[in-house]
Amino acid sequence: MPKLLERNIQQLRGSSYIITLPKDWVEESGLEKGSSVLLAVEPYIIRIIPANKQIRRSHTINIARIDADQLKEIIKWSYLSGLDEINIIKEGGLTHSCRNTLRQLRMNIPGMIISHEDDDKIKIEFAELSYRDFTQSLKAFIQAIVRGLNEISKYLELRSENSDLSLNVDECLGYSLILSRIISKSIIQPKSEISLMKIYGLAVIALSTVDIAESISDITNLMQEIKSNSHEVISLLRDIGIVINKLPPLFLDFGKTNINESLAIILGELQSIKDNIDMTSIDSKIKSKLIIFIEQIQKMLRFLSNYCSSSTNLPD
């Protein structure tokens, strides 16, 4: 948890105003007298970041009373929060189940590496992001969603035993995690061209993609339980994919066209598909999952529209 500390502003004779920095923070950041720091100055907010120094953010967790599902969530949110490494410890030794859970997570979390392992400790590191551009990552995420919908459609049509739909789910989840990590890194290592308030706007977009990825996972699992192919379901999945696939080209036009008009059209087309779902004869569980999925896509687009209303371009 962040510490809230109060400091009195002082002023040297005829000079700038000054405040003291917490000793613990200075030492933990590897700073000393004479070290340089960067000040990210915004209205009512100043962030202080060590200059010319790559700080590795790490955390240690004792998992004595944590089950496998809780461990997965801890690792996922450690990645999302921008941590560089996490140490998992357990007195008496880590179980095979715990170790297997961590190994499986490497398929879901981009750049996750198990760099050290012994009886009672595992060290996990997160490699540098392959995508550092928010727009590029959001475009890749949307394209992964479209591929996922297309693969589900093919699976329902052909019933191929060789289809591994989990790969598409992992790809969608991976890009959604990258988006949230980019935001966390932007707060830790701020860029001059993007304010903290705009970062918060991008954060809600990024977090909405996590919900979308989990929704596509739910749809995938449900479709694999269907015993016979459904032409209505296949048609709906393809229609949704066609509409969503209109989004990536729009990213090239920020600053050139009214992006909100294009987003409004796409939102309307998704709403039409959503309204038509209730008129179909497909299973009620499938209806519910598809409606939830469309609503989550719509929520992301509304967040995107709100952000673009206050900014000409998505940031690099």
C-alpha cells in the first residue's frame, strides 16, 4: 500500500521552494546525496522518479495459506502492476501442484520466466515488453479477438479434433495483460507527452480488455461443450467478428477523421446484433455469454470514445 506522508514546504533565501524526501524511499531507490531525479509536473501533482536509473520493482510472497487459484491471481496482478520480479516462498517446501501452476502460467503471461528454483523458493521475472506502444497492442488485441471468433466458428463447422482453441484464448489474454502492464509502466516511468489523467483514461480501456479476454474464454469453453454445430451461432460469431474487425484500421486515422463518429457506427452495429440474439433459437446459456461479450466490447469502445474526445491521438 502507498504511504501518505505530509511535508512542510520550505524556501531557501531567494530560491525555489523545497521539501525533504523520505529517507527509506531514497535508500530503496538506490539514490544518495547528489543523485538526479526527474519531476513529472502536472496541475496539482508532481511525481518524482530516479533519473537515468532502471529500478527493478520486486515483491516477496509467502504462500503458506494460498491455493492454486489465488496464486494465479497474485502472479497475474503482479504482472499487471508493473513488477519486474516476484519471489514465491513457502516454509517446508513448495508442492508439485504449486510448481506446475507456475509453469502453466508461462503460457498465459507474456515474458514470464522462472529464473531460480529450489525447495522452498521460486523466483519469477518478467521480461521487457515486446509491445511498448499502446495503440499497437490494442490493435493486436482486437485482431486476436477476431481470430478467436473465427477459430470458434471453424471449430463448430468442422468439429476438428485437432483444433486447439486454448491457443487463441491465451493470445487474447496475453495482449490484454500487455496493455495493462504498459499503463503501469507509464506511471512508474512517465512520458512527457502524456499526463497522469490521460493515463487513467487509458487504464480503464486496458482493464476492460481483461474482461473481454475472460469473456472470450467463457465462450470458447461453452462452445466446446456443444454436441452439434449451430448455423445460427456460427453466423452470429462471424457477424460480431466482421464488426469488430472494423476497429484496427481506425487507429491509423486518429487526428485525421472524427473517430467518435466511426465508433458510434460500430457501437450501433453491435447493438443490432445484440438485439437480434434474443430472436434466435440458440441455447439460453450461449445467448447470455454472447450478450455479455458484446456488452463488454461496447464498454471498451465507450471508454475509447471518451478518451479520444479529450485527446487527438492514442499515445505511442
